[in-house]
Amino acid sequence: MSRKNLNAKKIPKVLDLKLKNRRINQIYKKFEKSLNIDENFIVAVSGGPDSLALSFLSKIYSIKRNLKVKYYIVDHRLRAESTYEAKIVKKILKKNSIDSNILTLKGRKPNKNIQSLARQKRYKLLFAKCKQFKINHILLGHHLDDLFENFFIRLVRGSGLRGLISLDKKNKKGLINLNRPLLDQKKSDLIFLSNKIFEFYIKDPSNEKDKFLRIKIRKLITNLQKDGLDKNKLSMTIDNLKRSNNVIDFYVSENLEKNTFFSLKKDHLILNKKFFQQPYEVVFRAFSDSIQFVGKKYYPARGKKLDRIIKDIENDKVYKSTLGGCVIEKVNQTVIISREY
């Protein structure tokens, strides 16, 4: 037995009693198998049933593994009552032996792309806390229904294979691992758990507003289910796409390893002629990864701009452009990517 397990704390009685519920225990066992990390982590809490369920499950997990965990409630201030709700969530978590802190987003409320911009700002705050406490893992409350919604949203937006399966159990952003241990859990189970443990969760009124694409997709999926959509088969389809994506990622890594050279002295990346002689999807992804690496950006460059630059390069044009915080220049048979200052 490891020293960590020997020194593990006891689960507080208020939590242990609830863990003995058969259905909750089954949910926890599934969660434990899905997470499977032995490092300290941060949990993002919104106050919805998903994140509250995540708070309980991760608290049990951290005690059993003797890990340190920090809980952060992000107050987006997009609604007048959000600050009050954040304080209520903090109080309810405390009542269940879960200490948390509130992170408040500052600045003007955006007029468009509200949910997307809020998500970016939320990650920025959480990443700052990771850096402060030297933590490399963040736990997010995405669940199985989110996986299906993400698939249809990306489909509507014309995403490629990578975009269609972009919501995965683990993604890496720089040094930070974004973990989604609830991705194989049903929404109904998480609502049950939140009601049973906390007797509370926040219902976000924006979930009823059709102006958000995600809500439109959610209603579309509900209607498709009535017409016979089998979520189990849809899940199998997404799993098959993930396997295909892994094959492409293998060749992307091979292309980056064999056909690029990074100059530490000049701080730029050189792509040789063979880099652009691979299948288009391999070139596209490897090029996107290269720009993101040099530009040190959180999000990759937009697909249409990447596509245009690749076509110009392949057409043997004398080329110089900027994208993703980088200067991209074609010199003879090579392409040089350097950071834009």
C-alpha cells in the first residue's frame, strides 16, 4: 500500500452516508474509473447539476487518493443574480465539507458570442490558478449529453473530423490537462445525485433561450429522439470517428517530426518541401499545430484562413502573411513561421 493511501483522510460522515446510496455509489465507481489521475487538481463549479455532482464525486476521489483539490465557482456576471447564486453555491458546498472560492469575471458584458467569450475568460481565470498553485489538471462537468450536443453543433458549423469529436475525456492546453470524467455519465444521473446530495442546483434561464445555438441543438436532439434517434448508436459513431482521428493524428505527428525544424537561435520553425506533400488533412492539422506552437495561442487559427494560406503556398507563390500571432513566409522551397512582435 502506498504512503498516500496509508495517510488518507476519512471521508466526512455527511458525504460517506450519501455515498452508501446504491445508485450514487455506482455513479462514483464509474467516475473513479473514468478519472484515474494521481495528481492534485482544480474543479470548475457553475452551480448546475453537472458541476455540483462533479464537486461531490471529486471530493470523495481526492480523499481516497489523498490529493489536494481546489474548487472555484466562476461568477460570469452575465445575469443580475449571478453573484448572489455564486455565494449560495459556496455556502451549500461548505455545508457538505467542500471548501470553495469565487472567481469573478470583470469587464463589459459582450453583445455577441456571449457563451464562447465567457468560456474563454473562464479558462483564463482557471489557468491562472493552475499556474499560481502549480497544478496541471482541471476537472470540467461536461457529460454524455454535452458530447452529443457538441457533435451536432460542429456538424452544423461544417467542422472537419477533429472538430466533430473535439469534446474528449482529456484535452491538453499547453501544460494544462482538461479532464472530463463525467463524459460517460447521463444527465439524469447527475441531476439525481445533485438532488440527493445537495437538495439544490441552479437552473440557468439561458438554457431556455433559442437565440443560443446550443439550445436549438438540444431541442433538435430531443425531437430526433422522439423520431427514433438511438443515442447508443450515435455514441458508437462518435467512438468510430475518434479512432479514425487517432490514425490521422499519428501521421500529423510524423509529419511534424520528420519535416520541421525549430531553430532556438532564431526562434522560428522551418517547414520543408515534404511537409506540404502529405494528404491535405495531415498538412492542414500539422500547419495549424505549427502556428499555434510558435504563436503560443490558446485557440488554433481559423480554418478558412489556414486553407487559403496552404493553397497559396502550394501554388508556388512568393508568399508572406500573418496569422495566429505569427509571420508566415515562403523562402525558396521552405516555409518559415516566426512569432509576430
